Amino acid sequence: MAAPGANGIVKYAHLIRTRKYVAVISMDNRGGSYFSVTGWSTFIDRKEATPQWIGKNLMKALRTSKDLFMEWGKYPLPQDKIDAERKKSGPLYMEFWGRVREKYGFKDWREAQTKSALVFAEWECEQTDQVHLAASKGRGTSHSAWYSNENHGKVFHASISASDQEFGAVALQALDACQPNYA
């Protein structure tokens, strides 16, 4: 594994599908992948989530993701800056999931996130135009990557320059390859 920043800026996003909605969430890299303070995050009724909508919003989430390893220019990351980001990110995270909870009638923000399929999107934007879309394995209330001997047919690639429709179609293939929590 390369050291943080060794391959340049890395941008992250999550694509989530439940029986009720589809969400696209921009994630910032700050010693892990966290809800973005300034990135694009949105959701829509599952029935209305077309490949074009998914492609457009997932690409926007990736483009607005921040790589704070590169932005702050040092490793390890300064704890005071991590703490400041956490103070901004936490309330935004809760507000986003509160809106999902309210719209779809979930008991709380945790329930709004469970029973879902999740795709991890990663883009080394200075190295390639190819976005790495990895289907996840549901683990109760969370998601994980597949073991390397299990991930055949679980990893997809799409060009950030593709049309919204084309990018969304590949993202849907990745969603379909997930082992969701609701199965």
C-alpha cells in the first residue's frame, strides 16, 4: 500500500441503495473516509433514481470530495485540523441522515442507513480518469470490502468523462453486485 498522497489526490464517494431511496455521499479523506464538509451529497426515491441521475450525482460527489492529506501537506495529519473537521462534519452528517429519516419515516438515523447496498467509489484524479467502483458486502449494520479471493465480478471501472447515463449504468452494475444488508 502506498503512503498517503503517494499517487496524488484521491477522491471518495459512497453510493447507497435501499428499498426506499438511493443516496450519493461525498466523502473527504482525512485519515479515513468521512462525510464531506463541502462536498455534494443527495438522495432520491429509489423509483426515481435513473442511471442518468446516479451518474450525474456520483460524479459531482467525487469531484467535490477533498483529499486533506494533500491539502494540508503533511503526514501524519495535524490533530487540531482533524478535530476541527470532525466538529464541522458530524452535524452535517446528522442533518443529512435526519432528512432521510424524516422523508422515509425511519425510526432514527441509524435505521435510515441500515438494510442497504453500498458501493465504494474511489478516484485517483491526478493519475487516471478511471473511477474504481467496488461493490460491498453487507455486515449487519455496516459494509466491508470483499476479501481479495472473493472480489471477482465485484469491482467496476468507469471514466469520469463518460456521460451521466454511461457512468450511472456502471454504478448500477456495482450496486447489483453488492451483498446488501436487506437480502
